[in-house]
Amino acid sequence: MKKYKLINTISGWAVFVVAAIVYLLTIESSGSFWDCGEFISTAYRLEVGHPPGAPIFMLLANLFTQFTGDPGQVAKMVNSMSALLSAFTILFLFWTITHLTRKLVMGEKNEELTPGQTIAVIGSGLVGALVYTFSDTFWFSAVEGEVYAFSSMLTALVFWLILKWEDNAEKPDSDKWIVLIAYIMGLSIGVHLLNLLCIPAIVMVYYCKKTENPTWKGGLLSLLLSFGLILILMYGIIPGFTKVGGWFELFFVNTLGMSYNSGVTVYLILLVASIVWALFESLSGKGDLKRARIAFLFSIGLSGILFIGSSAWLWIVLIGVALYFVFSKNKLNVKFLNLSMSCLLVILIGFSAYAIIPIRSSANTPLDLNSPEDVFSLGSYLNREQYGQTPIIYGTTYASQIVRDNQGRAEIANEKKSYSRVVKTSENQKDRYIESKVSTYKYDNTMLFPRMHTHPSEPGYGNHIQGYENWGGITDRNKKPTLIENMKFLFNYQINFMYWRYFMWNFSGRQNDIQADGGITKGNWITGIKFIDDGILGLGPQDHIAPEVVDNKGHNKYYMLPFLLGIIGIVYQLKRKQKGQQSFSIVFLLFFMTGLAIVLYLNQTPYEPRERDYAYAGSFYAYAIWVGMGVAGLGRYLRKFIKNTALAASLASAACLLIPLQMAGQTWDDHDRSGRTLARDTGMNYLSCVEPNGILFTNGDNDTYPLWYAQETEGFRTDVRVTNLSFLQTEWYVDQMLRQSYESTPLPIKWDRDKYWGDAASAAFVISKNEIQNVLKQNNIPSVSYGQYYDVNAYRDSIPLKELMENLRTGQYKPANPFNTGNTQVIPSNKLYLEIDTAAIDWASFNSKPAEKMFINLGEKSAVYRQEMMIMDLLANINDDNWKRPIYYATTVDRNLYMNLQNSNFSLTGLAYQIVPGTPLSGGVNTEKTYDNMMNKFRWGGLEKNPDIYLDETCRRMISTFRLYFNQLIEALIEEGKNDKAIAALDKATTVMPGKAVAYGNDGIMFARAYYRLGETEKAQRLMDEIEKRLQENLGWYDRLTPRQMGNTMVDIYYNVNSLLLITSVYQEFDKEKYKTYTDDLLQRAQTYYMQGAGYVGDMILKDVTDSSIRGYYRSGNDTTLQASEEATMQKALKLMQQFSPRLLEQYNKSQQ
């Protein structure tokens, strides 16, 4: 046994070393896209990230950052932490597999393992651990600074710890393992709640070990108990801590008149004292069981366990149950009390790391999301209240609407009290909390277990409905789904598309790294076996596949080998009689709770912003256990043919070790992020486009987090004030924007704090004079009486923005109007203007013509909200200062937030639009600044050193964005006659962002067109040849699809054909011979598409060819040969219209008239 333990220990650490080397070699060199930039920044400077925070991650990551004094290496340190934690996950997985497999191999005996059995067990551990090491999802998380690597390690650790307890359960001190597990659980709350899903598997191990003859009934009761423990942690202790603490805080501050946090301090003292009391009574020789029970009751009450939810009736029931349980005879003994209190204490010790959140928030750190400075805001932060609630067991559907009474008022289902600190108007004002109520409204069309839910106010509403039609088969968006439709969506989308697809990525193969949309060309799982991928999965012909589908480093083939080995492991486990079945139930619980249970809980809507496979890594971890067991199962099967047990086990292990080696060969290229710095460089590029002390508006994750990383971690351009418009809707964010941040001065907002906090600045109706007059005319009100219905002096065709803001800042601006605007402020015009002091502005620096007025057209807006009012206030105050402080929008901000300034006041400087008070020159491109920024200041994410580095889809999209604005710069330079600079910009763009790194599309065609215009024909043709070859190969594969598959890929076909049309238009201008060849080919394609049922594409081709030929005819001047050629092309297109699409011909004829 000692020999086996030594081998097991050494082998485990060997696997750890392999995993650590693999992950450390492939970590990203800086911060990654999405949340990584925020997590690294908050860890480095101990700031407050998005809810619910991750304080344990922050603290450990901060420790790793202490190993470097170079801010540029901070991200590498945090990424290295993820790599090492992931390697520890693999270590614990190895020991978990060998523990479970050893029991299966030994059967009912408890003897020394034979050499053959040892080989089988160690081989199982090696294969299972290495398969998971090289699996797609886990490797992705292992090389970036996010919480999921840490969370996976804690999951692996607690599961391994309960197996250690199982080995030592008969020892007197075995409870120490349970207490340690509880402590890890407490710590895990400060990383991610996914770890709590291990509890059912842990409870099942405990039950099977403590029960001599486990039964299904006992197992079911244990399972219910484990769910109860999850509820206690998730809905008792975590929110209960702030709930009970809040009651103390309210009493001490509002009733006793004491200072903020005094009540919380008393609460914490009482909570700790009650637990210590309970431990003393259960440990000391002077202890008393009755007092111990009282202390136990106080402890669970103060911890919030008895106050789950918001119903007082539920609390009464829970208190009653607790009283019965505590004081009934023989229900509690000293050992149970001591173990319970020890576990509660260590959970709270782990959970206490959350104290860093309000502590750092109170320090007003530059990143202080939600500003959770007190127990009430911390409770909201922990409960993720800003994200709303997703219906799980019962709730709304996509067809649900608010129920209204006879007077049209919304009916309230319940009201929740919330508390916030009073907004003080003087230093002497006493501390106090103000109560407000948050109403939850009644909805119709609710149902049990709703899977299809959304609301018209949600940004993705249209996509959600389309997804429900595609995956759920709904036909009426105003009618709630049937049970069959509901279940259809659950299985088709939530289970199959959003779980099973991810599962098979890891154990069968992955088509590519393009985000899936349900089509056959993006992000599907594959096997690598042609007849399965084509004939069964329906992914089209598997020879000469379109380059845009398979010319992708994320194209990985495992031939289902890991999956099949896992099936063998399951069968082997189940065949090992009672112990095997018990072991299976434990692993299955881990597999289910970290997989399908999460699917049911998340209840995701269609078309998520990104792939979500990382959420199910624990489930893939569990399956890797079965993959490992498959080696032992295969070895046992080989014993039918090979009598030597050691030889059979060796052959099985050696053969199965080829599986993770093959996986490594497939997945290395799309998980090796070494040398990639694109996320960091993107943030720096945005900031480089801004003048000193400028203001930069951003909105989404990937145009904000990289900027935060660049500033907070690497200290780059900290003079720029990054302002996220989605946060600017909140009062706490306005607070932060009004503080100094490094070298960046506060935003010039003049609102008083007591005015922008609350309803006064939350929204304002936009009501124009024309709107009022139209209503009055409809009601036959004579114009001479208009003054009786609205304030004719306030409502004007246009009003000065400065005057408007002075009125709105009072919080009481409500000029009379015939509408029911209640207490909401009113903007009495939809056209605002700023009066510009033209003599005081350096117009050359803005690259714009002077203008005496700058107009802000609110258009059809019925209301503006806090972020828009703050923007308007900024503009008014910046104008007062004669535009000395530059202000910008990131180019990726939603156009709806542009305040309609893009039409006449935007000037491109690279990746940002500068708001200029005059009329921009050069088509809205400041060529001097943009050229300098993009040519001299921009960084290229490592592509300039190695064009073969791996770029995932997010990175490729960013490269396409860079190309887009390079094209705009080049076009503007050509228009200005700066051809040398245009050629230099073209050469730069095609050198640092070659097609080898990111395949060219329309962006490359526009580069080629620019080269043609500049006389660089050879460079243009090289680009065109490269793009044409790819397009022809793509369309050649699409042409071989079945009609159904072609319908599924219509968007892809449309995109490729559109590129062909663009190429044709370029050749029409610069190469007439190729133009004719391409036009003939397009007309032939149009005919083919009509015959294949893709009439939409055929129509697009014919319309474009016809329009192009007409333009070419009129551009040909006196060239009769060219005119005849264009005329012939047009007639061919019209003839095909008449044959295949008379409707299009009719529409075309009407449009020409």
C-alpha cells in the first residue's frame, strides 16, 4: 500500500508539472478581452469590480502581482496564477480518479494492489487528467486572469477532500476534513458560487460511507438535505448576513442616532460571540447542552439562515422548525452542535473576505462599481440586483405584459423596501438612512417552469423572439408558449445547443471558434469522421470544406475518442456491483449539478453575447473522471485476450494515452495565447486617440475593460477620463465622475448632488411645440387659446442648451403642457443649440469650419435619461470654457447614444470620434491626427512581431475594426490629394494586419481599390487574387449543399456573394476585362441560385448587376464599345429577371420610372 501511495503521489505531481508547463507556456502576455481587464485591475489596486465581486480572487491575485515591480508584467503574474491553479485542478483530478478507480479495481476486497492493478489505476488517472488538461473549455480559462480557473481548482479541491475524509472516516479526528471543506466553501463564495454545486456529491459520499447498507430512499433524503444546504448558503447566509446586519444598522443609526456602520459593528460582535459561546459550551468540560442549544439557535438566527426570502410567514415557519429541532430530545448532540458551529464559523471566516469590498469602496477607488459602502448597498451588490431576476420555477414569458387596473395603472405584486444614505446638504447633517420602495408588478401570461422569457424593453428582444421561433417553434409572440413549445425550446436550445454542444467540443471535436448562431458553419461540435459529420450531424460535405469554416485554428478533431472512453468508464463503473453504483451516483451528481442543473438555473435566452461553455467546466471535469475510468475498463476487457494483467493494463494505458496527446496536437494552436497583447493594445489605442485631459465615452465590455486595464494596471494615459455611458445612468457613477482620478480632472457637471440623486435627474420628457399644437388642433382648440394649455414662452422651436440645463438643474422644471407629465421634468423643445464663441476657438486643431451655433437634435425622442442629461450638461459647460477640454465617443458606442451629433459634429481621430463645435472637414476625418495616431501611436497586439499568433473571434473582430478606420483614413487622404501618406497607410495596414492573421473580406477589397486608385496595381491585384481565391472556394462548397443546408447558410452565402459584387464593382472601374468575366459569372450564379431555391441571393445579384451596368453606361462617355457592353449586360440581367423573378422586374421598372 505504501508503494502504491508513493507511485500515486509522484504521478500526481508529475501530471501537475506537465499541466503547469503547458499552461505557463500558453498564457496570454497581457490582459484578455471581456472581464479579464477588470479582474486584473481590481486585483492589482484592490478596487471594486462588478457585482457580486470576487474578493478572494482579488487578494490572491494581488499577492501574485507583488512578484513584479513592472506594471507591464502584472497581467502575466495574474495569468500565471490562473495557470498554476489550473494545474492544481489537474493534480486533484488525478488523485480523485485514482481514488475512485482503485476502489473499483479492488472490488469488495481491501487488499494490496497487484502491479497490474496499480498500472490500471495510475493509467486511468493519467489519461483522465491529461484529457481534461487539453480539453477546450478548461484550457481556455487556464491561461487568462479570470475567476473560473480559481473556481475550478476549489471545486476539484473540495471533491478530493471529501474522498480524503472517506479514507479517514473511522478515525477520531476525521471531522477536521469536513471543517476544512466548509472553510473552502466559505472561501469559494469570494471567487464564484459554482463551487457550492459540489455539495450534493459531497453529501452522497458522506451518506454512503456512514450507512452500512445505503438505500434509494436514504440517498433521496440525502439529496434533499444537500439541496437544503445549498439553499442555506445561497439564500440564507450570503444575503442573510446583510439582511440581519441591516436591521441592526437601521436601529442604531435611525433610531439611536448613531453614526454609519455602528449597527453593523454591534451585529458582528454579537454574531461572533454567539458562535464562540456555542463552541465553548460544546467543547468545554464546563459546557451545558441546553446553553449550547440556545447559543446554536442564536448563531443560526444571526447568520440569516432563519430569514430566507422576504416573507414573514416563511420566517415564522423556519423559526418554529428550528425551535423544534433544537429543543426536542435526542435531535441534537454535543458533537453535532460542535461540528455545525465549527463549519458555520469557518464559512463566515471565508465569507468575511467580502469586508474588503465596502472598505475599499469607502476609500473611493477609481474603479468602484455600484459603490457598496454600507450594509444595504453591499446587500444589493451581493444579490446582483442590478441584473434583475430570471424566472426559474414560475414566472413571466415573452408574451407577458404588466396587468393594469381600469384606470390604466400598473398593479403591484409586492413592494420591497430599500435603504440608502441620506444625501447631505450640509456637513452638520446627521447620518441617516432613507427608505424607498421598489415595486414588482403583476404580469399576465405567466406559467410554470417558463423557459422562453423576454420583454420588449430588453435590448435583445427581437433576437430572443427569433430564437424562440427557431428553437421553440412558436408562431405568435403575443401568446404564451404551450407546454410542448416550452419543452421543445428547453431541449433544442438550452440543453442541446447551450450545453451538449459545449460538452462535445471537449470530448468529440469542434468545428471552429466562431460564435454559433444555429447554422451549420459556425461553432458546432464535430467528430472528424466524415460520414457522421455530414450524414448524421448534417454539417455539409466534409471534403474541400469552405475555408471560412475550417481555415480556423479552432477546428479540432478528436474523433469522439474521449467521449467513447468516458462511456466505457461509465459502463465499467456501473458493472462493479454496489460500490460501482454508489461511486457512479456520486460522480453523476457532480456531473449533473455542475452541468444540467446550471442550464435549468440560468434559463438563458437565445443569442448570448458570447459562448458560455466556461460555466459548465465542472461538468466536463466530472466526465473526465469517467474518461479515466475507461482505461481500467478497457484493461479489464483486454484480459479476456491477454492473461497477463500487467500487460493488459499497460497496453490499455499506453493506447489511451494517445488520446490526450492527439488532443494536445489539435488544441495547442487555438489555446496558445503567448505573445498576444491585443486586448491591452486596443485599450491603449483608444486612449491614444484622445488629447490630454480628454473625456472618452464608452459603452460595452470590450470598449471599456481594456481601457480600464491600460489605465489602472499599466498606468497608461491616466489623464483621460473614461466614462461608461451605461453606468452614467446611475447616481453612484456620477459621484465618481465628479472626483479627481489620477491626472484626470472631474467631469464639468454642475448638478448639485441632492438634485442628480433621485428622480429629478432620472428622466425628462421631451415635448416640442409642434407636438403640443398638433394635439390642440386635433381637439379643435383655436390658436388664440393656446396660452391656456401650455407655456408659450417655454415651448419654442429651439432653445439654448445652457438655459435648459440651468432650468433642469433646479429639479423642478415642468413648464405647463396639456399632457400628464406628473413630477417628471420637461424639455420644451426637441431642438437645442449652443452659441459658439468663434473667436475663442482654435478651429485648426478641430479640423473643422467655424460655426456660430452647434445644434443638438433630439429628433423623435419622447424622453431623455440621466446619462443623456449629464452629456448635455457636459456639452453646455465645455462650451462655456470654449472647448478647451476635448470630448470623444469611442467608435464602438451604440449610435443611439450619439445624441444625433454624428451627422454634423463628429471628427474621426482613429478609434474615437471627437465632438467638434463646427463643421468637420475631410468628410469627418481629422486626417492629421488620425494618421499620426494610427501610423505612429497604435499597437498591434503582437501581430507586428508574429502574424501567426492565435486570434480568436473577438480579436479578429477588433482587427476588422482597425481595418475599417484605416480605410476611412485612406479614403480621406486620397480626397485631400495626400497620395504618399495614403500609400504609406495602406502598406502599414496590410503589413501589420495581413490576411494570414485575419482573412480579408470587404475590408481587403477596399484596400485593393485604394491601391488601384493610387496606381499601385500590382499590390492591388495581389490582394484581389487572395480574396477571390477564398471566395470561390467558399462558394464552391456552399454550391454543394442540399437545399435545406443552403437555406441554413443563406447569411454566409449572402456575405460571400456581396464580396464578389464588390470585387466586380472595383474591376468595373479598373479592369474592364475582369469586370466582364465576373459579371458573366455572377449572372450564371444568379440563375443557379434561383434553381436551388435561393431566390433572395439571385435577386441581390441581378439588381446589383443591373444597377452597375447602368452606372457604367453613363460613365463610359463617348466609348460606344463600352456602352454596348454595359447595355448587353443589363439586358441579360433583365432577361433573367423576367424568367426567374418577374416581381423584381416589376419593382425595378417602377423604381426606374
